[in-house]
Amino acid sequence: MKKSTLFILMLLLLSRVATAQKSDLTRLFSDQQTLDIKLKVSIKDIKKKTNDSTYLPYMFYVKNAKGGWDSIKIDVRARGIFRRKNCYFAPLKIKSEKENTKGTVLEGNKSLKLVLPCQNNDGKNVLLLKEYVAYKMYERITPYYFNTRLANVEFSELDGKKTKTFQLAGFFIEDDDKVAKRNKAKVMEKLNLHPLGLNDTAALKHDLFQFMIANTDWSTTFLHNAKVMYKEPRTYIPLAYDFDMSGFVNPPYAEVNADLGITSVRDRLYRGFCRKEPIVQYVRQDFIKKEPEIMGTIEKYRTLFSEKEYNDMRSFIGEFFSIIRDDGKFNKYIIEGCRKK
């Protein structure tokens, strides 16, 4: 076969792969421009409903390409035990029927998460945006992640005859079934699997990322802020989400588990189980290689933050890379600090 013909065939193959990957994304996540949305919800009502299967009907409005607003019937419930009790704004789970989203930016998404700030104070949006950047950094680490989309949210709180309106930052998270479908896998809802049963490389990337952002609010044993996908042949892969309690975000409401031996949410503690050292070193080098991409992700969203906040994020992640580049520190925190069976 002539080299020119082979080259053309390779280009066609790459084009098809790229097209297939893009087609796996719904319209909502294929575009990354910040979305303008409006939502009217009774916070009191949705917080009262603690059953995860109970949703309340509301209207959702999204700005379309022509500058008008599409109205969509949705069903809403609050997410998260801690946030439901302690936050002014609870993160939301949104569902909508297929006929209600047809022709809108939500088309193809029967179920979505909408993350909102926790507290109603001056710094609420900054914390939310930091968590969003954490999701974007995770995309640089592993192919197994939740797609997200940033939004400007005009949030109207319905309280009897009164209505309070807030301008919030928020972001959508795709449904876990969408992630599984894209990766030709299946999300395991009930799983009796020790974390050592997870794929070595995928688990190490997950665990080292959590160490990078100083997040201890997760468990792949009890599936707390984690999902697990099953992918043939007999491969179990962790999916991480909810990074708001991390040291990278550093919210004032974060709670530290005293049993872990740390006193601040900014303290890094590796909570991954011990793995074979050659694989650990392989993942370590992969992180080091991706340092420019990860730092570049923070740089990409620089305009969302003050200079002080931007420098703090860079410094905090820079400390992580100082640790993993240093053999002594890496051995102390990761090789010797990993959890035994």
C-alpha cells in the first residue's frame, strides 16, 4: 500500500474516532460556553423531602442561541445529607421528560445534577468555581470523569408570596449512566467490592488526585462521593465527584474527621490502599508529566478569580507536585502512608 494512501486512511480513522467521541456528548456538554439559566424553587419544600425518589415540579428557563428563553418543565429534589442540613442552597437533582427537553440545550439529558453554592455570603460563588476547576483538573488525569458545564444562575427562592432572587454561579454534572455509556461500561449501584478489587491504574489516579486536592471526604469502600463502573473484561473503575470539602476549595464549613489524624482541611492525607510499587511509580510519573496540563487548567479559568485566589490555587497544587517529585516525600506520604489491607 502506498504511503500516501495509508496516511489518508489513518486520517479518516482518526476523524471517525474524534466524531464518535464528540457524538457521545449531549448538546449541553459538547459546548463549554457558560450557560445562562433561571430557576424558581422553594428551598424549604425541597429540603423537607428527604426521600431520594420524591421530586417536586418546577419550571426551568435557559437562554437559547437567539437570545430568548426556553422554558422546560422539570422535577427537582435536593441532594446530599450534609448540604441539605447545613447549606442555604442545596445541590439539586433535576429530571425532565424527553418531550419537555426536545429542541433545547437539555435534550438528551433525562437526569442531571446542578451544583450551587452552599452558603449565602459574599464568597459563595468563588468556592463553587474552585470546585468546578477541580472537576476540570480531574479531566486531565483520567478518561473516566463526569462532564460538567458552567452556568450563570438567576435563582429565585419561592417563599409563600415572597420571592428572593440571587445571582449564583453553578454547574451541571452529567448523569452517571451517560459516563458509563460513553465508556461502554455499567454503573454498579450495589457492590460488595474491596477497593483493592478496583483497577490498579484507575484507582491510583483517583486516589492520588484526591491527595492532590487534599480531599478526604470520599470512600470507594462505602461508595461515598464515588461511583464504580464495571467494564469488560472484569474491570472495576472508580468515578469521583463532590470535591467541595477539599483543601483546594477550602470552604469555611468543611468538617475534618478527627479520626484521620489531621487538624485542617488543607492537610494532605493519602487514603488510597497500598498497591504494587511499579504501578504506583508509573502513575506518579504520569502525574508529573501532566503537571503543565493541570496548571494550565487553573490558568484557563484565571479570570474567574481574584489574583490572591488564583495564586493560592496555583500554590496549593504546586505543593502537591513538590511532594511527588521528591523521592523522600513521596515515599513518606504515598508508599509508606498508603492504607494496608
